[in-house]
Amino acid sequence: MRNFHCVCGNTIYFESSICLACGRILGFLPQQLLLAAIEQHDDARWRALSPASPGRLWRQCRNYQVENVCNWMVSEDDPDPFCPACRLNQLIPNLSDPRNRVLWARIEQAKRRLIYTLFYLGLPVVGRNRDYQQGLAFEFLQDPVAETEFADVAAGHSVSTGHRSGLITINIAEADPSAREVMREKMGEQYRTLLGHFRHEIAHYYWDQLIRGTEWQAPFRELFGDEHANYEQALSRYYSEGPQSDWQKSFVSAYASAHPWEDWAETWAHYLHMVDTLETAHDHGFAIGGRTLRPPVMAAVEQRAVTPYAAPAKFEDLINDWAQLTLALNSLNRSMGLPDAYPFALMENAAKKLQFVHRRVLAATS
């Protein structure tokens, strides 16, 4: 995720809705992947103060205008009242509970970061309005336990975060840091974040879109294994017996060893971690050993060109930059007395799987 700049020159951030330097209202323009200062044109429409959007008028997403949980804009010729991210919602929490409103805002923030990356990579995002059976949709559900703090509920969620035929379910307790940490400890995980959940679950959606029934399914099986292995039995075995003892040799995480589908999902999530974090590092001018980190792969967006990692042969540059960056990040965290930002070691087989994801993303967007 890169940072942006207001017309006044101040740095503004992806989640910002107002420039703290000049007070201008901000809006994210999804077609340009640009956060820009906006000014009101009339009662309903806004003009972006950016040369990337000359003469175009916009409306605020309904969740921006009414709920103040979004900062995205909708093109004036788009009849949908919601932005491309919010229109994917199928069910949101009961907002009569003030706590739910806070958690929903955090969930929407993580979801918009996910959608930004998907657009950044040029991946297809097809909602239920276009594909009722398999289109992408989100539902954010609450455990049916009244008057109980999330940290207590976390011992056993009754709403499971997961994916089913394009529908991604997120337990809103995952937006509570205390509850999430309880679950991380209980599950013996090295890493558990709300954004990580979104990146993992969207991988299942893209397995159906990009792998299932395509020429990529055979090479997938060579690397990840046969997905026909009984999924429920595999997960039951993982939770009762734990991961394979030597999982580090072949998988990006312990959970990836549970089943080929989870291996794909964990690998995909790590690829999105890499792409998004390297974009941030490049935007801030990070240099390792005197060399500035290169920007990651992305699709051409309007006037923006494809970047150095776009060729499949350049995956080695991507993985090497990632290794150097995470070494620095982990060292910085340790200097602050914090856990490692990236508590994983990518061995050769895991790197091959990441390269497979990289190649599939490039093929899908070329």
C-alpha cells in the first residue's frame, strides 16, 4: 500500500477522509487507485482535484455519506449507491450495538485494503450482481452470545470464518484485538490478523476462478498435492494431531500442511503480504545495502506502467527483496521489544509455490 498526496502537498493515507493539513475532504477513486482531495460540485456530486480525473464527477459511497465507514467514491454514471468494495457486502453486523459499529469499521478497513490489492494486481472481482451462484460476496457475523466480552467468547467461536462458493464469512470478533490474540494462542499460530483472514479466504475464491478445471490444475497438484483428499478428515487430523513435524521444509505455515486447499490459501495470502508490503517499502524509498527496493508487480492502471517484477523470470528479484526487507523489519521490531513482523522462513519448496501463484496472477492479468 502506497501513500498519497493532497493537492496541498501533505501526505495522506489510504484510510484518510480528510487532509489534516488543509482540511480538504478526501475520496478514493477506485478506477485510478488514487486517494485525492475532492470538492463538492452540487448536492450529490463531487469533483476530484487531481489531473488523473479531469472533468469526471463522483458520488460518495453510501457507506461514506451515511455510515462514515468508507472513503471510496462512485462514478456518477454508476447506478449503484455503493462503491466497488462496499457493494460486495451481503450481510453486515447489527449496528444498533455501538460495539458492532466499531468492529465493522475495522473490518471494512481491512476489506478495502484487500480489494485495493486485487485491483492493483488486475485480478477479476466478480460480485453476486453478475454471478449469483459463484460471485464474490462478504458476510460479517456475530457469535450469538449476548452481553459477553469478545475475549471470553474467543475460547470457542460459533461463527466460523471461512469461504463457500464465493461467499466469505468473517466473525466480527476477529476485529477485536484481545479476542484475536486469545484465538491465536489457542490455535498455536505465529500470525493472526484481520487482513490476513481476508487474504487467506479470498484465495479459496481464486482457486475456483483460476485453478479449478483449467490447465493450471495439473501443475497445481504437482506442487500442492491432490485437492481430492478428504477435506474434513484432513482438518480434523490437523486439529487433533497438529502439523507435520517437518512442515517448514515444504509449507509457508503450519496450517498450510493441513490440506492442499489450505496450502494454496496460505501461500496466496503470503504472496499478497509480499506485494502490498513491498509496494509500501518502495513508496517510502526503502533501500537495503544501498539499493532501493523495486516496486512489485501490478497491472497497468490508466497511465501507470507495468513494473520490474512483471516478467515471470523476475520472481527471484521479488523473493530476494522480500527476504531482505523482512530481515530488516524483524530486526527493527526486536529493537522495540516487539514480536517479528514476519515470523516465517521460506524454504525452497514454499518459494516454488509462491512462484506458482506469481505466475498464475500474471497469466490472469496479461
